[in-house]
Amino acid sequence: MRFPTRSVLPGVVAAVVLASGTAACTYKNSGTEPGGQGAPAARTGGGAELVDGSRTKVALVPGGAHPYFQPWKAAVTTARKTYGLGAVTFDETAEWDQQKQNNLLSTLAARGYNSFGVFGVSPTDINSTFADLRSQGFPVASLGSCPAGDKDEADFCLSTDVELAAYKASKAAIEAMGGRGTLVHLTGNNVDANTQLRIKGVARAVKETGGKVKLLQTITDIDTDLQTAQKAVSDLMAAKGDRITGIVATAYNPAVAAADAVSTSESKAKVIAIDDDAKILSGIKQGTVTATVVQNPVGQAEVGTWALALLQTKQCAVRSPGVEVDSGSFVVTKANVSGYDKARQAKTAELKQQFADKILSCG
């Protein structure tokens, strides 16, 4: 499958300082106002205040079943309580098929859902789906991945900058390799624009070594399922295992397969994975996986749902429709494996402030 996004607009990913005294908007997730009077959930300052979300019904719709999206379920359920929304749902089709996803979105709209966070199946065709939903008056967020090309018909895209994440992973691999050797890149669908960006990110890191690291092979189209990835990695290790110094996996199933292969063999290859599957985190603790680059699906769902509610209630509008925002990526090693989620939570809080200050215009 494909994961998040192409590069974001310049300046959008700049850090927003979360400090008292700033002239920008502030927000509170929940709580009680001084004096004990209960405050509406998730009120924000500067006009970005969700006063009444009871008529907002948010549907988060991945392109199909995949472990990456599982955190969306709990996040959107929590968001309903936090923001006092009328209803939320997490729904997905059994197959990765754009027409089936379109049909599901139509069904959800007919059931009364009026705000949509969507990970499109087809990066080239999803814009027409976004445009259709918006023409019906529904706010739409492109979550987890942005459309291919230079235009995004969603109100906004909140996703990982995949080129940057792949670059970070490759730099971590090269450092673990001692700055020299042979590197293999395992990734997803070759025709996916996101895969091409990952390939670009890996190539940039390798080029910066000045020839000290050689990219031995890039293996694409192995993220369909774990079995496909396991066979590809097994074949790779059998044919070239003794020549491999490092493995960087920028797709979920190849990452798990690489971690398994190295842990059950005599390979000394340094493995840099993606995301925080339990096997990968266990491998980091045990030393069979050097590092992983985790993304922020919870932040995508939480901030995306909150922003959609502000748009659906007409309290806010997007300043630059189609804007793309990096939801963050984080290198996790043995040194920070126990506490890395704090950095991710901090990024999510920063994203909410960024939306309040820079992305949304609220009356």
C-alpha cells in the first residue's frame, strides 16, 4: 500500500512555538473554566472555537484494511467525546479499489455523515472524489496521503512528508553502518507517487556519502501483505545476504519481514524499519532492529477530525484550500524506544496550534 504524502508547501511545516504570551491562537482540549463552570469541549482561542459540534458527523475512511490505520479507530472515538460531536465512524472497504471506496463514501453520506477524512486508494483519481464530496457541501480532509500532482481538491491534507521520512531512515541506517557499505531499500508499489518520493529520499541520503555507501538494490511492490514481503526478503537474503550491510524499509510489511529475517539469521545487517509494530519495537529493544521511523496516525485522526468539525460548523475556513501539512515522523532507537510517544504527542499539540494560527481562518 501507499503511505503519506509528497513534500509539503514551504513554511507549512515550520514549528509553531507553544508558549504563553504569544499573539497567536491558543486552545484547550477540555476542562473547566475558572470558577467551576464547565466549558464546551475543545474550545480554542482566537475564534477557532468549536462551540457546538453536535450536528457534525465525521467519517474516517482509509483506502482499505492495513495496520497503519488502526490507531484512527480509537482516535476518532476519543475525538467524539472530546469535541462533543454528533457521531463518528471508521469504515473501510475489504479491497483497495477506488470505485468501492467511492461507493462507501456515498453510502456514508446517505447515512447522514457530513465530514470526511479520506486516505484515497488512487492518488491520481482521488481528486475527483474530493471535488464531488465538496460540491455537496461536505468538508473533506485528505488524511495519511495527498493526491499525486500539484493540486489537492480536499480542504487540506494532513500526512507524513514521506520523502523526508525516508531520508531520515536512510541517514539512520548509514550512521549505523559506520558510514560505508551496501544498502538495500524495501518499499511499496512502484507506480505510487509516494514510493517514488521514498526512493528519492533514500537516494539523497546515499548520495551525501560521496560513494562510501552503495545502494545495492531497491525492491518495490512487496507491501501487499506480509507473506509477499517475507518471500521477497527471504529471496534477497539467500541471494545477497552476505553483501548487505544495511536494510532500510519504508513500507510496513517489508519492515516487519526484514526484522524477522535478521533476527532469525546470522545476518549482521543493520535494519531501519518504519512504524511501531510490536515486532519492530521488540527488535529495537533486543538489538536486532537498529531503529524505526514512526509516523503520526493518531495526530492525523485527532487534528483532522477537529479541523473538519470547525469547517463543517462554518466557524472556520481554510486560508489556502488544498494546503498540505506534515503530520511528523520520528526516529526511534534503543535510547528513546520507551518514551518516543511523548514527542509524537507534542507534535500533535503543535499541529493543532499550527492549524489555529496558520491554516484556518476563524470568525
